[in-house]
Amino acid sequence: MTTSRFTSVAEFSKVMMSKTVVLKPPSGNHLQTVILMHGLGDTAMGWTDAAQYWQRKMRDARFVLPTAPDLSVTLNNGFKMPAWYDLKGLSERDNEECNGIEMSRDAILDLLKNETALLCDAPKVGVKKDTVPIVLAGFSQGGALSLFTGLTRSPQELAAVVCMSGYLPKPDDVCKSQRGHARPPIFMAHGDEDETVRLSWATSAKKRIDDCCIVDTSMKVYRGLTHSANMEELDDVYNFMASKLEISSSPKIHSDTRTQ
């Protein structure tokens, strides 16, 4: 894996944002933000349907779906594809170096700062000093990045972190730096027949997080689900996000909701 094509986080972010999908709040009021990161080899477009599904019930939420730059991935014989960091093998994720993950994290942190600034300018939000109504979510490698970012360098207290079919990258480093620190609530979702990201990697991640951080971490396992998401999981993620963003009720789903 090489990040040598990027000399700075700003350069990485520029490439990332050039293919980012933004769904504006259908209500016209920006009161919450959900940042949703795709998995290895995918793009933001792969998750727009899910984002639109959630947004029908979160009409004040702005959804931001960044696309990872194309990077050489060792696991795939060096082929370039959208990737948040390098993967070298299929063994336990605890052993992965995850080269490039810090640059991706810092690019997402810049995105978080931008979204925080937008929310602070919104007259109805009333952002607290140390808390912002932002959920950081992701699937597979994007889910792993959401955990890594939410647990290591989040500048403010996020509303929540969501990890679907993911794991904790560099767990030793994370736990060493975060032991005893309070972190945002986390929801992990995983299929019990996932052969790409093993369920054991996710359960191990939850245990490590519970052991080293002061955090409310919940996890749900879906019977018969492979490396994907089903409607039950999407509804569970919505319910979790809505509770942490203090969305008290689900408004009527409008069939004319569309990407803006």
C-alpha cells in the first residue's frame, strides 16, 4: 500500500471530496449530520439507497457519503481501488498494519470539523460545547474506520458511532491510547455468516473496546446474514441513530424524497 501519491491530508481530502455524495435535509433545516463511509472497493454511490431510506425518517439530517481515493491494496495483488487503507492478508485483523489509516482518519476529522461548523451556524441546533449532533457510521472497512476515528482522535463528543460488518483496526494502539477515556456510544451490527469480515473479529473488537474505554457499546448479530446489510439491520441502525440524535418520533415516509 502506498499513500505516497498524497503529500498531505488536504490533498487526500480534495480527492475524497471530489466524489463525495451529499444528501441535503428534505425539511430544509439542517439539525443533524450522518457521515457514512463505504467498504473496500465500493464508493459513496453504493450506500446512497440506504442513506435515502434513513433520511425519509430523519428529515432534518444531512447525509455526507465520502468516497475513498483509489489506492493499491496488497490483499488484491496491488490493484488500485477505493480504499481507506491497505490490507495485506485474511488473518486476524489484530495483526494488520493498516498503512494509511491515519491519513484517512485525519481527512474524516476535517470533514467532521466542517460539518460541526455548519451545525453551529444553524440557528435551531444549539450545539453544546463538547457535543455535536453527528453520527459517524460505516460498513466493513468504512465501519472499521468509523471505530478508529471515533475512538482515537475525535475532537468533540459525537452523538454516536456505527460500525456495520466491521472490526477495530490497530486495537493495541487504540487501547493503549484510550484506556479510561469516555467515548461516544457505539452500535455494532454483524451477520453470523459473514466470511469476509469474520464475526469473531467484531466480537473481539467489542471486548477490547469495553475493556479499555468508558463507552456504551451494543452489538447485534443477524442470523443468516453474509457480508451485507438487510432491512432489519438498517432499521436497527436508524433506531440507534434516532435515539442518540434525540429524534423523538418517525415522521411519515414521503415517496417523493430524492437526492438533492
